[in-house]
Amino acid sequence: MGGIQKLYEVCKGLLSEKGPISSEAIDKVRVVLDKITPCDVGLECEAQAARVWRSTQTLSRKRVFPSSPAIRYRHIYECKSFSIGIFCIPASSIIPLHNHPGMTVLSKVLYGTVHVKAYDWIDKAEPLSLLKVRHAKVVRDGEMSAPCGAMILHPEEGGNIHAFKAITPCAILDILTPPYSSEGGRHCSYFRSCPKSDPSGVLLNHTKGSEFVWLEEYQPRDSFVIRRDLYTGPALKL
């Protein structure tokens, strides 16, 4: 059984329409995900090119990587319980700050290097729909380079609100459980930091030793594009 087939099988058995079936389930999925390589999903050529991307002697860069700056998404599978897909991100491209409401996310860098900045809401009880601005704390701010373990984001902790910036061409395999759903009220929202005063000092007391920001929801510019791309890895046996 190939790596991506094993990943599908373990997801099918341990992820439900409400997310992981137990606290141990997500760790079992991560163990399988951590073993996935670019070869398992048809990205061996792109991975090889990324390894020599910084070299001035490489001749294959333009041929292997699209000249378009658009981020590309390779869809592998989706059901009501989970989705599996890969984001292929050109160097210097950014996936803006966004959230995964009510969802658990596993993200694994397959090749390349990406900078991740992630936040959690400070007051989780505040409904986003009623507020234009909310305060959040930084929980991750650094680079991830393949090979490395998967990053896990829980519905209310671990950096559910996060942004990616590609340092080199890179690919990130995402598992979302449950996936985005308009019917289920799980919409992707985008955020940006904004200045706001806190004369009471309450936020400083709550976030001592941590960086915090005010975040407001916004609509990214039209130049931000994610295009569907063809998945070229082994087909799943459903």
C-alpha cells in the first residue's frame, strides 16, 4: 500500500464529521502523515528543483516551476469528515492570514522552506460575527523546512489563524477535519493586523511575555489567486 493510500485509510478510520474521534486519533494520523514524501504524491520533480532553487547554475527552474506567481492547489480527496490536498507555492508568494473555524488542521511541508506566523484568539468566548476587531496572541513565528514533522492546529489553539510565506518554492500537504463547509458554517475568513489602543492594560496583563495584535477581517486583493492544479500522484482506491 502506497503512502497516500495509507494516509487516506487512517483518515477514513479516525476522522469524523465532527473532527478526530478521540484525542489519540490526531496523533495516529500525524504518524502516517509524517512519512509522506514528495514521491508519494507525484511531486518528486518539483522537490528536486526546490533543492537547487538557490543555485545560479540550475537550468530547470523555469521549466519545472510555473512562470505565473499564482499559488496552485492539487485536490486529492474530500468527504464530509476530511479533505486532503496540496498547496504548491512559488517563492515569495503569500497565503494571507486566514482561519479554520471549528476545524483541526494538519499541515506538512513536503519540500522547500516556508515562514509560518500563527495566532490564537485571546478571548475565545467572543463571537467573531459580532466584532469588527479581536485581539490575538502569536503562537508561532518561524520557518519550517522539509523534511520536518507536521504542524497541528486545533479549533481554538495551536495557531488556527495563520499565514504562509514561501521562502523557496514549497509544497504543503493539508488535512482538514472536518473540511470547509458553507452548510456547516465553516467559512474561510482573512485577517490583517490593525492598530488599536488598550489604555486599561488588560491585554498586556493577559499576554505577558507574548506578542499580541488586533486583527480585523478583510477581503484580500484580487491579485491573490489560488488556482486548481492537476494531482499527478497515485490514485486513491476508495
